[in-house]
Amino acid sequence: MTTSSRVIEHKHIAEISSTRKIVIGVVEILIGLLIYLAFAAKTTGEALTKFVMTPGGIDQGLMADWILPSRITLLVLAAAAFVIGAYQLIRGFGKWTNLMIGICALFLTFGFLVWQAADKQLNLAGMLSSAVLLAVPITLGAFSGILAERSGIVNISIEGMMLMASMAAAIVGSVTKNAWLGLLGGILSSIILALILGVLSIKYKINQVISGTVINIFSAGMTAFISQKFLQHIEGLNNPKMFTRVPLPVLADIPLIGPILFNQNLFVYLMFLILIILQVALFQTRWGLRFRSVGEHPKAADTLGINVIKTRYMGVILSGLVAGIAGAFFTLGSVGRFDEGMTAGKGFIGLAAMIFGNWMPVGAIGAGALFGFADAIGSKLSLLGSTIPPQFMAMAPYLITMVVLAGFIGKGQAPAAEGEPYEKE
Amino acid sequence: MTEQKKDLGQEILNEINQDQLKKEHSRKPFLGKATIPLLAIVTGLIIGALLIALTSQSVYAAFGESIGKGFTQAFSEIGSAYKALFTGAIGDPVRMINAVRGDDAKELRQAFNPFLESLVQATPYIFAGLAVALGFRSGLFNIGVEGQLFIGAACATFVGYSITGLPAWIHMPLAFIAGALGGAFWGFIPGLLKAKTGGHEVINTIMMNWIAFRLTEWLLSGPMTREGSGGMPISPIIEKTAEIPQFFPSPIRFHLGFFMALIVAYVIWWILFKTTWGLNLRTVGTNPRAAKYAGLSTTKSIILAMSLSGALAGMAGAVQILAVNRSMALGLSSGYGFDSIALALIGNTHPVGVVLSSILFGTLRNGATRMMVVSSIPIDIVDVVQAIILMFVAAPAIIRSIYHLRKPKQEEEQIFLSGWGGQS
């Protein structure tokens, strides 16, 4: 138990150590070199890259296509990354360091797309639009993780909760022929699992990772069981009403941003809504301070009269609620029917996004967007006839998470008391 | 905190003595230790039976007629399902007895085939369960067994088909060891990251799982693809010399790998409980602070434990390829990774327990295949039962309150695992 000393350690994190300063500078210069050697040097001078800037099938917020000279664009990107890296090495960006490495990563991705689409055309807006959709379950999964972990409970069963919720949403949505009731059913099923997780972890004080594993195995088994026993034979049980695309007035007409962010289905808007609620509630209100204190130092919180046990149950249930929305997304917002194992590890990636985003809602949505983007690139590349196997693109989020976890972007600030059962003395 | 003001020396002494208490505790007779798991298994099977009855339409139809008919129908459904489970897992008793009495060797083998097939099913679970158990003993949660298994299988497959002209007694062990090394490498990386940077192994191994899936998907549809497979992700068939031999002619798949698993389980037991290194490992696992004060290198033990755990997982993949599948496809594992966590915990993270729980679940899984054919109950019911049993084993208080058992005098051994921060 070194809780008290850990809290003090956090203060040093904002400062950037000199080795990290150099390592990041070198990485940025390497990115510049990579853009030059791997992309620019292999592109002919006359090649043009055409980016279509309106997703297919949308007639609001149109934008003209971008036609870029491939080689020059790449040279500019390489030079910019090089300059950023050089400045980082000589002077250092201080607190902007992480932002700058992020910008360089963006250059790398954009450069990659320019190179891949040289002499071809790529619907960049369509790719971003599908990235937003792909980011929804990951981001919501990350929010679910934040809610549990900020109150001190490690929740690795987000995957299981999502899977159960996606099935429940499909069944309820099909039987009632109402997408809203389907969503509610999904959320309820996920909350029930969250309650089991809570009872096991809080009341029986089982290791939280193990109780999460119980939920995951149970969900995988139960959904497959019910799916094979009923859903595959009775079509009426697996044919839910879906949430359709709803363009928001005015906002949907903004070029580029409108079609990507404001002409989507309910789940995308819910994601933004929950982001705002979480960010404000956790960091601007008294409730949030109390909530977080239970995850950081339950003993101190208890001394101040905060009910640790109740707060943790609340955290777990809220976590289940958000995971339920994420699960319902698969059946009601994306596919339109339940398939076995359809969450495909998105819950775990959500967990990674939570860590990547440093247990902050804003960070989580950033990480979720990044992972969603990597997914979207992977599926578009195969359409472009790229020589790079899509599997390698798909690996990127996992590799990034491991690099982040290894402390490249700075040590994360996990809630200090998470994973430890609370015992009142 | 006030704790820090206490005499450190005294505290260390206490912690070391605690270890000894645990040793005495572990001398309890086997049955005493097995009470909770056994009751958990029984309860799990009862809940499984309830699930069968609750999801059966004919039971509801019978209840519609009268309550008595409903119960009769429910019991007959459960009875026929569990009978199919038993005959599918062990064999038909009548046929077995007749076969033993008769002298038809072929009939004898076929009568006992269900039981032998259960052992075949159990074999990868033993390796994978040992992998997780070894991790737990060293205070590490290896969720990455699935990925390590895939990489191990891919390595074993590659050595199995690419090298030709070797005698079997070199080729087969070589392919098996290649599998173990592949898995070890996949475990080594998160081990190294944990030891050097504190990156938590749970997240890192989950990430490594997905990297492994993508990597094998690419390998099997690219560099390692079978000629003429038309882009299907499947590997060439391994050479005859690389095969782990099966004992009997074709439909019976019982193979040498089962005994290899038993030997490996014995070796792991010996390492954990009879060597200094094993003691160090367990000390780091149960009491990292005491280990630190005793001057043990946690770095080294974390890396070694993760590598060894990965090697065991790799062996699980290798044995499955070399003895049963003989070529690699993406559907290699039906979730060995998560199942093995359950098996390790149900087996009390002890090699003997792991072997027993693996055989139990290999048996259940094998029987469930027949249950699916006879009573059309999806095989996934085994997962549900497994989750419930795991829950009861992890929270013995629930089992104790169901069966009104007394609380043991000593605290049960708790598995020590650190939080995400990894600052243990």
C-alpha cells in the first residue's frame, strides 16, 4: 500500500524527462524520413491524388473534391515532420510534446493515404464517416471502463456486457418492433451483468479481473447458446427495428464535418452526449470529486463520510449502462441482427482506448477515434488494391496501445486504488 | 499512513511466517481441499440442468397441461440430455462391458473411444491451464494464452511442413519445441514490458492476442498458405514425420500428446514446488514485498515466468496441430485462452488440479457434442456451466452459504495480482 506516495508522484508526470524529449524528437525525425523515403521517393512527379470529400449517398453539406499533387504534398509533410522533430530535439515543446507527436502521427497517416491513392481516388470523407461509426463501440466501451475504474473497480467484462446487450437488444427490438425498447432491453441485460460483477467484486471481494472473466465466459456461452437454440430457427426473434440516420438541422449542412459527424444515427450522438456528461460530471461537480476519491483513496473518502461501497456499486452499474448502449449499437445501429461473437473484441479495445486516453473521457474519445480510423483504413485499403496486407493495418491500434502503456507518451494515471477490494475497519 | 511507521523488520518477519502457515494449511487432506471445487461442479451441473429445462419448449407445453406433467417432462428432458452427455463423454456402459467380455479388439477400442476422445479434448486444456496456473503462481495474469497458442501452433506448423527428410524422432520433437519457443516469445514480450516499464500484463497480453490473430490470418493467407487453397487461410499439411503418433487406427484419435501433457504437468509441479527457482517464483507471486526484501529479482522472475507460461501455451497449440489437426486453420481454437483461466482457477492453480479440471472439461465438452446431436442442446452450455463453476470456486463464500458449510479457520489462499499501474 503506497497509495499516499503515489498521489504525489502524479505531479511529476506533466514534466517531460530529458530522455523522453530526445526519444520523441528522434521518432518525429524518423517519421519525416519515413514519409520521404517510403512514400515521396516512390511517387512520380506527375501523380495526382484525388480525395472525394463527401460520403456516398449523402446530399447535405457537400464539399468539392481535393486534388493534390502527390509528390509535393508528401515532401511538404516530410519537411514539416522533420522541422517539428528538429525543434523538439533542440528546444523541446514542453507541455505540447504529446500534441506534436500526435500531429506527426497524423502526417504519417495522411502521407500514407496520399501515397496509396496516388493516381487513384479515395473517398476520404466516406472513410472518416465509417471511422466515426467504428469508433462508437470502442469509445463507449472506454467510457464504460472509465466509470468503473474511476470508482476503483477494474472492469474487463465490458466485452461480455456488450455481447449480452447486443443479443438482448436484438431480441427485445424484434419482439416489440421498437428500437427504443430494444436499446432499453440491451441496457438492462448489461446492467444485470454489471450487478453480478459488483456483487462478486465488492461483496465477495473476488479478484476483479477474475470476476470479469466469469462474466466474459458466461456471456460468450449464454449468447451462443440462446442464438443456436432460438435465434437461428425463429427469424422473428432476430430482426429488430434499427435506428436510422438522422441529420441534425443546420449542423448537418456544414461541409465535410456535417456529413461525418452530424448525419449519423442515434448512437453517434449518444457518444457525444455521454462524453459531455462524463467530462462535466466527473471533473466539475462535487459528485464527480467524491466518485473519483473512492477510486483514488477509499479510506480517505470513507473518513469524509462518503459511502465507498455504494459509490462503487453506482460506478459498476453506470459502467454496465454505457456498455449496454455500446452493445445495442451492434444490432440496432450497425448490423441489424445478432450474430455469435459479433462484438469481436471491441470491448477489450475499448479498455485499451481507456488506458490510451489516460482514464479521461476526452482522451478516450480521441483514442476511440484513432482506433476507429485505423479500422476504416484497413478496410478501405483492400479496395484500393494496396500491396500492404490489411491485417497489418488492423494491428496498428494494438501496437500503439502497447507503446503507450510502456510509457512512451508518459506514464498513465490509473486510479490508485483500483483493483483493491475495500474493507471497512 | 500509519502503517509505514511500524517496524519494518517485524513486518517482514510476519510476512515470512505467513508463508509457513500457508504451508501447513496446504497439508490438509486432498478431500478437504477439493470440497469447494467438487460442490461448485455439482452446483454448476444442476444449474446447467435448470437451463436445459428452462429453454425447452416441450417443457413449457407440458406445464401448460398440468404441473405434474411439466415436472415429468422437465426431468425426462434433463435425463436424456445428461445421459447423452455421459455416453458421449465416457461411453455406453452396456457396450463397454460387453466389449470387455468379448474378444473383438476393434469393438473394444470403439466402445472406449468416447472416453479416449475426452482425453484428446483435454490435452490442449492441460497445457493451456498449466500456462495460466504458472502465471497465477508468479502473480501474473496471463490472458494471452490464446495468442501464444496461435503463435505456437503457427511455428509448429511451419517446422512441420517446411522441413522434409528428417527422421520422425527428430522432426516431431523439433516441431513441438518450435511451438513452445513461439509461444515463449509471445509471452516474453509482455513479460519484458511488465518488468521494465510496468505496463500491465493483462492489457499487453490482450493486445498481443489480437496481434497474434491478425498475424496468423496474414501468415495463413499469405506466406504459409496451402497451394491451391484459393486464398482460404489454411496451411499445408504437415509431414508424416512431424506428426505426434496416434495409438489406434483412424476414427480413434487418442495420441501420445496426452502423456506428454502429463509429463509436462509433472515437470511444472517439480519446478514450482521442488526447486529454489520455483520457490522464488511463488514468493514473488504471493508476496512481492517479502520477495523484494529477501533480495529476489522480480524482474528476472517476471520475464522467466511469462516466457515459460507462453511456452506452455505454445505447446497447447503445437500438440493440437501435430497430433490432431495436422494443418493449421483460423478456427484452431474455440476459446482455449479464456477457458484455461477458468480451468487453472478451478484446479486451484496447482498442476494436479489443472490436470483434473482439464480432464473434467475435456470430458464435458466431448459429451456435449453428443448431447447436441441427441437433444439439440447447443454445445455452448459447457461455457455457461464453466463460468458458473468458476464463479463458485472464486467466491467460496457463495458455495458455503448454499450448503451451510463452516468457514475455514484460516483464510483461503488469495491470488495476488496487482492493479493496472503495476507498481508492485
